[in-house]
Amino acid sequence: MTGYTGYERDDGFFMPPGDTDIFLMEFDPEGEFLWSTVYTMPLENTPVLMEVDEEGRVYLLVRSMEEDGSPPDGPDHLLLTYGRVRY
């Protein structure tokens, strides 16, 4: 998971850290590339948790918020699950 550490816009407004992008890649036991995906989160957000289980599934928990840090209109946490058992 990646994100920015904050920046100042041209109008002088400072954007706080956040805005997670998720880059996932899977390799086989020999190190050969199998697949990849990129997922960009909506709103401003920050990663909370990343876990990989014994079968290689990846679980990501991300918290979303409005630009000013207030809670969004909908859910403020999103759990994403990626992967499938290949071996």
C-alpha cells in the first residue's frame, strides 16, 4: 500500500497525508510473476491493516474520510480481500 505524505496545492491549501493506492502482485513459489492489480481508494483515506493468510489471500482494511477529515456520508471503513489458492 502506498500513499502520499501531504503536499501544498497551488492555492496554498495543505493536503494532509492519506489517499491510499494499493498495488498487489502474486508470484509462484519459484518467483515467477502470476498477476497484478492496482486499486485506488475513493475519498481521502489511510491504510489501517494489511494481513496475508496461510493460503496467500490478502486482507486490507482502509479508513476513508472527507478532505477535511470528517467522516464520509457512507461507511468509513472498507475491508478488501484479494487472492485465491493456487498451490
